Amino acid sequence: MIIERTKGEVIIKVPSFVNTEGIQRIIDLLAYREATAKSNAKEKDIDNLVKEIKKGWWAKNKKRFVK
């Protein structure tokens, strides 16, 4: 693994044999941290908001999956 820091970003390079699911989980966490970095909301508040959004999505799309 190689980690480089430039003026505006951090670049992380990993070998191609590394499990992509694991990499995606790390990217999701980093995206979450980036999105909430300047927020005054607590992580618990954001997690609750995500749950509410997912409930709404499921209510709208349930018919597509359950017959």
C-alpha cells in the first residue's frame, strides 16, 4: 500500500488483489467522514436520519421486491 499526501488530497494505492468489498467499505466510511466533517450534528443524529431515509425508500419500493 502506498499513501501520498499532496496539497489538496491524500492518495491511497492498494494492490489489485485486495478485496474490493473491503475497499468499498473503507471508501464509504471516508465519504461519510468527509460529508460530516464540518457538521455540528452528532453521528447518532445522522445515523437516525439515514434510517428514516431507508424506511421511506423501502415503503416506495417494497412492491418491486415483495409480491
